[in-house]
Amino acid sequence: MKMRAVLIAAALCFAAPARLQSQSNLPQQPSPARNSTPGQAAPQSEQAAPGANEKVDPAKAAAIRRLMDLTQTSKLGDNVASYFTGRVRTVMSQNLPSDRLSQFMDTFSKRFSEKVPSESITNAVIPIYSHYFTMEDIQGLITFYESPLGQRVVKLLPQVERDTQNTSLDMGNKAALEVLQSMSDDYPELKPMLQPRNEPGAGAAPGAQPAPQPNPSQK
């Protein structure tokens, strides 16, 4: 059960290093629910991604592959394997001696690669790109990402995303602490929790914990 829980959590938390994800207003076309109770949505893993079953023109597929290479999204399969291998190693290192762990991980890595070859993930992603982007879109994006600015974006955007998320979390933590402090007269139970850490008997102040770090999306 512990292993299963970790793998499920890993699947939910993994963030692909795609640089072309549109964050809003994408049409949602989930597949009909399979093996689900009427009135309940099927688990996300049982819903086909929009465009997943669409045929892609070979010329467009080739253009998408070029775009994925330029944006380093073609490394997604390798990143998936690396991520899940790391998660499994973390769990199994607590349950196996080191001499057995090495053999276990060799077997796991080999079988995982056989189950989900890196190229199969690229092949699965191509119809999704095709669903959301026209051939003209893809060609325009290729032109941009082939430019010096486009390559600079590919190089710097991961750091921009990390810094942006950390800044947002820091601002959220500070705001939450200030709001709780302003409510402490009406809710005296908050006062012990809001005492500074270095005071004897003080509880942990909300927001005093380090801001949670985003899950690595790519190496």
C-alpha cells in the first residue's frame, strides 16, 4: 500500500517540462467515464487527453517533433523515467538493504523502460499538440524557437518559473500571517500560534515554515 500511494502521488505531482502549455481557455473534451458510478466523473487517468485518438498528418507530426526538440519537450520521456525511478528508489531504500537495492533498481528501470519507452511518450504527445495548434501555429512557433530569443526563453524559463513560484509563495505566506494576526483579537486561540519561535513555549508561527518547493519538472 505504501508503494502504491507513493506512485499515485508521484503521478499526480509530476509536471512535464513542456514549454507550450496553454494555461487557460483550452477546450475540455474528456472521454466518457469508464467503469464509473453514474453521476461520478471517471478518474483523470481514465480520461483520454483531447486529440489523443486523432490522426496526425505526417508533415505536421514531423513539424511537431521539430518543435519539441527545440523546446526540449522531446526529453519528456526521459524525465518521466528519471522521476519515477527516483521516487521508487527513495521508497525502496527504506525497505531494502543496499546490496539488494541496486539489483532491484536495475530491474525496475529496465522493466519501466520496456513498459513506457521514451519515444512512446513523444508519440502520445504529438496528437495533443496537433489538437491545439494548427500547422501554421507550429511553423510560427518553430520560427520563434529557432531564433536567439526563442532559445534564450527555453534556457531561462525554468528558472523564471521557479523564481515566480517562490515569490508567489513567499507573498502568500506573509499575507496569511498578517491576516491571522489581524484576527487574533477576535480569535484568541491564534495568539499562542503566532508567537515568535524563539520565545519559550511558543508554537510554530503560520508561515514560518520554508515555502514548499515546486516539484522538479525537468533536469
